[in-house]
Amino acid sequence: MLNIGIKGLGVALPKNYVEFESGRRYRISGEENHLDLLCKSAENALSNSGLTIDDMDVIIGACAVGLQPIPCTAALVHEVIAKDRKIPAFDINSTCTSFITALDVVGYQIQAGRYKHALIVSGDVGSIALNENERHSYELLGDGAVSAVISQSETSDILYATQITYSVGAHLTEISGGGTALPAYYYNGNNKEKYQFHMEGKSALVATAKLVGEVLNNIEKSSGFKLDDIDMIIPHQASSALGLIMRRLNVPENKYIDITKQYGNMVSASVPFALDYAIKSGRVRRGDIVMFLGSAAGLTINAMIIKF
Amino acid sequence: MLNIGIKGLGVALPKNYVEFESGRRYRISGEENHLDLLCKSAENALSNSGLTIDDMDVIIGACAVGLQPIPCTAALVHEVIAKDRKIPAFDINSTCTSFITALDVVGYQIQAGRYKHALIVSGDVGSIALNENERHSYELLGDGAVSAVISQSETSDILYATQITYSVGAHLTEISGGGTALPAYYYNGNNKEKYQFHMEGKSALVATAKLVGEVLNNIEKSSGFKLDDIDMIIPHQASSALGLIMRRLNVPENKYIDITKQYGNMVSASVPFALDYAIKSGRVRRGDIVMFLGSAAGLTINAMIIKF
């Protein structure tokens, strides 16, 4: 059984941002697009890991919304950064926590020796699907991409992971149109909101707070880890209520990353971006015990404890 | 290390079909929809496995195209068949070979003891995205769903798996509109074909034949299995040229399943449907060595050898 580590991260943010009272939100403009952000973050992750695409054994797309209905996003990233590399490219999707789910899944493949190095590519451009009449989400989402090289490691490891979908909340956060349930070609100019991001702000917050609490309370029993054992929590930056939720869960302020003011909710890029931020600001160091704690549309909660 | 087996399969086909000269294609009509097919196949898979949803530890959506951009398809299936079950639901996507990729991925999780029983839900309703001016795909795709219960097993196992994306063929088969690259709300009535299935029939066929051959030729070296060791090949039912490709690869007719005439290309449901067909027609029995051999938009090739 091999150990698993996050060897390096790479970030790509849009050039421009919008300033709201609630904070700064990076958003694509002009020629910038989702694919470019994903590929730029991937190149940065490789470079920061001291590796090249030739070292990668698999590319996993872990975005909330794909570039095209067909093929998968990872194949389109592969086309740009790995065209002649004979490696698999596939997507894993649990919306906002796709990065954690992908790390969880590929961890087992690395542990079993199937792959030595995996490239996880996360990122979304939620700004293109916002409804300006829904202020709480319109001012919340930011665009960005973060990729990670996941490798066999002597010093790091995934220590525990759990994931639960509470589908009573399946429609609290959604884009209902664009898939098979409401095809794109039913768009008629008058039903645009069906093709836009929608979040029942208050209900989603209440449900998330309750369910994150439930998962967190259960972790000691199921993982053996107490809150005291965790050096830093990297939560999904779901909303500006993050601090409120963490206080309710009795998590001290110095024990979690909250950059919702500075960056908003960057959807699938949020968790790896907050990890990158924590590393760059010296709040996470190699050897630290780090917990990813994410909530996603579904409603899905992920918790993962790693030795970074 | 635990062994992995396909405990049971469940199929759901639309009530109606269309007859072309090239064969019969099942297609949804009236109130039938993608979600209903997926859930019905899942219920059938559970029932055929002698298990219930309470036994499942994870639901994996393995479709080519999702129900909605957000949340993932597995969460929407969870909402119908597992609403109060505290289990994860997430999607894995490699287009037409999503079932094989999902089995490959969850196999490692079962092997490591993370899950005991997994429910993989595959299926597509390609008929809603067909372009009647593109006859080769218009007459090829059929709708359907197949689910599988994957469990720890004493007698079955996954013996070998490989997956390669040849993204030189990334645009040979695609639906370009509906994701972030061409959002649904750019649909204007005159650009419908961008939101429809498109396949460069001849180029896709030539590329697939070449690459399947490459993967197949490499299997003996990488897996130790010779063609003689394989009892039955379950290929993706990509097109009516399946027989032609198999003949070129020197695979005898009694060694693979070709039901393209009867059912067409059922996208992500094709591979598990062909397995189910092979079992029901007595061509695959417990203990047989079976090879899944799939091609998918991407262009991705999957090969997997199991002891069924």
C-alpha cells in the first residue's frame, strides 16, 4: 500500500474582477474562457511540482460544469496539454466538492499502484450562468481554476475520507436547464433563469450548517481524529456565512481558512484554491494534519483528513 | 485485498422503438425521460442482485450526458431511489465508456474496503439530441439505461484494466453546445445543430479501428492475457461497422457480442446492456473470462478483463 500526497498546486485566475460590497470576485472577460483557465492551472501545477505532462499517468477533470456535454472536460484539457500522451482522461463530478471526490477516488488508484502521478484539474466559470436578479448568488460566485499533481509519497497521505449525499437538498442549488431534463434547445429567450445558477440562499445555508455539523460530529467516532488533532480546516468557501457556521460548530477562527470576502465561492476551484492560499500564507506546512470540509449541490458533504 | 464482482444487472428500455433499415432503435416518447429510465434500471439491478438500496454504500452516475448541469446525475437518482440513505452520490464520465471507467474506479475502492456494495447507474437518451440531417447518427443511437450492483466477491474479480485518451480525436464525436464553451442561452433557433449530437462517421470509425487495434495488440504484453484466454468480448456497440472492425482484428465471430442491428448504439448503456444480453442468451456464464472493449468520444479506449 503506497502513500498519497499533493505534490504541487497551480492556480489560474481571470485578469479582471468585480468589486461588490461583499467582496472581490474574479470573473472572465473578453477572450478568456473556462478551458484556458483549466489548462493554465494545469501547467502551473506541473511546473510547481517540478514535473511535466510526460510524468502524468492520468488527467481527471473535477469541475462542477463541463465545457461541452460531449466529450468529457478532461479529454478537452488533454487535447491542449497532452495531445500525444497515451494516458486516460475522465471526469469526476460532485459539483463544488469535485476536487475532494477526485482526490479520494484517485488516492485508491495510486495506493494500489495503478498510477504514479495524477493531474486533477478543477475550475469553473460560474459568472457566465449568473442571474442578476438573484443578488445573493450574483455577488457570490467567482471564476478560477486550480489543478493539483497527486503522487505517490513517502511523507504525505490521505488518512480518512467520507462523503454523504443528502438529496433532500438536491434542488437547493442547481442549474436545471442544459442537460437532458431541459435541453439547451428549449431556451427561448424568456426562460433564461432555468439555464442560470439558482441557490435557495437561506435554505441551502441552514441545511448545509446542519449537515456539515452532523458529518463533523461523527468524524471523531469514525476516524479517531479529534478537532484538536487537526492543524487546519480547508472548507469549501460556500458563502460569507462560513464564519457563522464555523462558530456554531465551535471551530476556532485560527483553525480554518475563510477567504470568501476576497474571492467568493469559486465552485470546484474553491477548496484547492483555499489550500493554495493557506500554504502561501504559511498557515499550512508540509507534515500538517489538514481537513478538507466541503458542501456541494446534491446536497453532498465531503470530509477528508490528510497529512500534507 | 478483496475481490470485486458484478453481482447483478438491471435494464430499462423505452416502451417504443423506431425501425430503420439499419435496425431497431428504442427511443423515449411521451412522458418517458432519462431520470425514469435510470431509476428503473437501478431498481431492477437491486432486485436482480437480491439486495435493496439499504445495502448500497455509494451511487455512481456513469452517463455520457447528465440530467442537469448542476447537481450531478447521481444526486438526482439518489433523490428518487435513496432519499434518506446517507451514502455518497457522484458521477464519473468518459462518455460511452463511463460504465467501464466507473467499474474500474470503484473496483479499487471496494478492493480497499471503502465500500462493500456500489450501484453504478448508466444510461442515455441520445434521441433527444439527434440531428435528422446527419443520417448515420440519426439512425444509430438508441435510448436505454443499465445499472449494476458491484460487490465484494469470493469468485469474481477485475483482472486487468487500461484506458487511453487519444485526444487527436476529441472533436470526432461531440455535442459542442450546452456547457460553458457554448452556453445553452446562446441557442437561437438557427444554431440547433451545435446543441445536437455530431459524429464524423468515417473519421471516427477509422480512428477507432486503429486505436482499438493498438490497445488490443498491447494487451498480451501488458496483461499477460492472449485472445485465446478470453471467453467473450463485450464491445461498445459503437456502430454497425463493429463486425468489420472485429474481423480486421482477427476476432472470431463467436467471441464477441454484436447487437448493433437490434439495439443500435445506446451510448453509456451499450456496454452493460451487451453484457446483460450475453448473460441472458447464455453466451456469458459465471466464471467466464470476459473482456470489455470500448471506444468513447474523447477519443477514449477502455479495455478491461474480468472473471465474471
